[in-house]
Amino acid sequence: MTLLLSQNDVASLLRMRDCITVIERAFADYANGQAEIPLRISLAAPLKNGRGYFMPGSFAAENPSFGMKIVTEFAANKNVGLPSILGIVILLDTETGKPLAIMDGRHVTNIRTGAASGVAAKYLARKDASTVGIIGFGDQAQTQLWAMSEVRSIKRVRAYSPSASQKTKLIAEISEKIKAPVEIAADPEEACQDADIIILATNKPGPVIKGDWVKPGACVIAVGLHTQSFGELDTDTIAKAQLVVCDERSAALKESGDIIGALNTGVITEDQLINLGDIILARHSGRTSGDQITVYRSLGNAFQDLATASYVYGQAKENGIGVEFDF
């Protein structure tokens, strides 16, 4: 039998605090070579009006998992009342290959992306970090700020987005969730001003930050749009950083335009690009002083999806949630 899990099912089973624990362990397992994760496959839809991203993987961790996440992006979906980004995760039995579960991928992606940023902040942000600036206020805003509040004592958030002022209900919900005021910034620079943690979560094709906006000791976390040609980070911010970290270096070298640009211009070298898992395992020292600027470039990786989906599946079976069906 295969278990079908809706978005509401996944949301009821996956708490941010638990997902941070799952993702931290997954980073360490991945760094220890317990996974086979090809680079994601990106394909244009037949009519060229959208794209699909196919992320397979095999994860031989404490709870082995095997499967694929499929994400689609169709900008025109808003015209037919659908989200522009949709997705599913297919989890397979590691002994027989039969499908164990098919679950909503949007919530898995949102929570695991936030959780990965939470893990990054745990190791890269100052212990006393209390102010957050966030540029972009879409689906990721809530989970990113939720994750920050799980690993640091957040006292204030400044958010900038062209549409942020129209999202008063979401702002109130986030403020209540993280127990800190969320203010609307007039522009991206104001959002970053004096922030201990700066989060970039945009869909803008190109840099959304300037190095001059980043104070000593800040941690910059970029989770938004990236291609081989561009990313959210500018070269000045990367140049100022004493530590540049990613979820997987080989993927960053092929998929992250901001990192690729910094490498091509000599701002950093490949040796300076550190995998977060190596910091978790103490193979690299990570943050060593309060004045260091640190950068985490999140690309998302199938090992994070598989670890999260495996956890959700286990919780669903334990709690009797979902619909069983037979192919």
C-alpha cells in the first residue's frame, strides 16, 4: 500500500523545531558520504510556459530513504487560481522499490528550506543575534523567520518587499508566531540596517543586497532565486565575508550564479567555499569571532527533502494520518 499525504497532512506532522533537528542530522550524514544525490534536472515544459525540476536521491542514513522530489514553476498559474510553484515528493521502499508515499512537496520544501537556514544560523550567526532583516516576503518569509526564532532569541524584524505593506494579516501571524515585532522597511537597505541576520528570499533575477549594508558580525542567508547566471548576493558582500558556506559545494559551483561570479572574478576560491555539514562535524571551524561576516548560500538539495519526507512518513504511520491506496 502507498500512503497519500496532502498539504494539510504534512503541515500537521512537521514542526519547525523537529525539522531543524532532522536537517542538522541530514547535513552531517551527507557530509559523511551517506547519500548519492545527482544534480537536479531542469526541464522546460513542452509548451515552454513553465519548468520542472527533478531532484532524485538515495540517502543511506540512520533512516534510509530513496526517491525524488518534483517541483514545477508556472508563472501564469495565478491566472487560473493555482500557486506558481507546485510539487510532490515520492518516497520509495529501500528494500523493494515500491512506492511508500506520495506527499505534498510545497510544504516539505518550505519547512526544510527554513530549517536548513535555521541550522546555518545556529552555526554561523552570533550567539547574541537578535535582529533580523529580510528582503522578500513570499512563501519563505514565514518559515525563515520561524526557523530563526527557534535558534536565536529574536527581538525585532525589519522586512522589505514591494507587496509587504499589503500583507498585514501575514505580518501579524508571523509576529505572533516568533513573539517579536515585524516592521515594514521603506527599502532593502533599511531592512538590512544594523541587522544581525539578513535573509534574502526573493524572486528577483540579480543581486538584492550591497556589501555596504552588511555590518561586521552579520550573518547573511540567501535562499531565493538563483541560476547559473545570477543570484541574490553581490560580489561585495561575498568579498567582505570571512566565511562563505553552502549546502553542497559541487551544486553551488554549477547552479549558483552569485557564487560562480565571485569565483570567476577571483573574489573567492573554491577552497573557501565550505559545506555546512563539514562545520557541523567540526571539520571546519565555522564562525570564530563576533566581528566575522558569514554568508550561507542555500540551493536546496534532495538529501534535505528525503530526510524530511522520511520523517513525515514515519510520523504519519505512527499517528494514522493519510490515505492508503494500492496501485
